[in-house]
Amino acid sequence: MHADQITEQIGEEILAVAGGEPIRAVGLGFPGINRAGLIEESPNLTHTKGLNLGPDLAKLLATRGSEAFVHVMNDADALAAGIFFTIPRSQTGRLPGAATTQLTKLIRVWFLGRGIGLGHYPEPNDFGEGGHMTVTLDPKENLCGCGGVGHLEGIMGERAMRRRFLDLEPDEVFVAAASGDERCAAFVTMWHRALAAATAAAIHLDGPGRFFISGPNARHVQIPLVDRLLHTMVKMSTLQGSKFEIVAGGDEIALIGAAQRAVQAHQLT
């Protein structure tokens, strides 16, 4: 779909959901880096680079009689916001020491799908692409869609897995690993090690806490394995205590997060 058609399609979906009711604010989670609704980079949707999604969508809605405020955010950040707004507050105080304090300030979530995203709530003041952080120095690890070497997405991303295993689908790789296939088993270990390494980098930058995991490939994550690998990488006592939790229903949660953030942003304007 052409980039302009994406904006038009999103606008049609919004108007259909509204059903003629007035629209106050629109929250939109979109993959990649954006500033004020301008898509500056989107490695897995390269044709949308330069799309002025926020302003263009607001103009489109205005032509249809809806003077709505539009807030565009990274899709993984929308998921993190949705987790913040949907998880019962009683669940946020069960981690020891520094991790408990950090969880009340920062929600982080890994989205594992065609690409890899690291979402934050509150949204960072600057932009970032956690899925493209470097987790290996091996120059042969060059399967990331952005062209970078050693990236997390180049190991864990679904597209990268298809390029690595031309004879197997990603789901089949994990099934074969569980059945004893040595090649697949070695990759699954590396897959978990990459997630642990990226999480360790996030902890060393922003502190410990709970890391949520969502997306189509979250079901493949072996929490005990990635937890054990993480503990070999984070040794300072003040940075220990992080936990992983798998969250289902990522799309629905992200919708809630995008909507809530749009309302918040609109109130601040």
C-alpha cells in the first residue's frame, strides 16, 4: 500500500469506529521513529519514511468534519502505555528493592514480531529503536532489515529468522529445537541470549524493573532461560532484581495505550 493510502485507510477506520460521533482525540501507534507525527524512519515499512502522518491525518479528518487532535507514537511505546493503564496497580509492588521503585516510574515491554520493539512508558523525550541495539560483534550477523550488523532484530525478528532458515518457518525452528535438532537448538539459545543481552543493556542504562514481553513470538520465550542468561550479564547488586512477564493481547493493549496517551497529550495542548 502506498504511504498516502495508509493515511487514508487509517482515517476511514477511525471514522467508521466513530460512527458519526464527534472525535476529540486520536492516538496512533506506528512502527519506527517519528517526531510530531513525521515518520523519520521505519525500518520494516521503509516506504513510509517522510510520511507526515500526524498532520496529514488531522487534515483528512478535518475535511470529514472531525477537528480531532492526533497524537502519533511508536507502536511499542503505545503497548507500554497500554500495559501501564491496564495492569492492576496491586501488581506493581512485588519486586524487591530498587526494582520496585523503578517499576512505579518506568514500564518497559519487548514486542517480538516481524520486527523487534522496546516500548517505554512514559515515552522517552528523544527517540530510540531498542530492537536495533547491537548484541553481537560477529560481522556475519547482518540479517537486520535496516542493514545494520549485530542487531537484536537481525537475530530475533521474524523476517530475519526466515532469511536465516530458508527451509523452515520461524515456528518450525522452535519445534525442531525442542525435538533435538542441533542447528535449531543452538539458534534458540542464541535467540534467548540476544534478548538477555538487550535487556541487560537497558538495565545498565535505565535501571532494573519488570520487563513485559508481547507479540506473536512471545510464546517462544523460555522465561527461566532468559532470566538465567540475564543474571550472567548484570552483576552489580543495585541493578539486580529484574523480572520478565509475558503479556497476551498486545494489539488490544496498545490501542488502549495510544488512546490514553492521545487524551493526555490533548489535555496538555
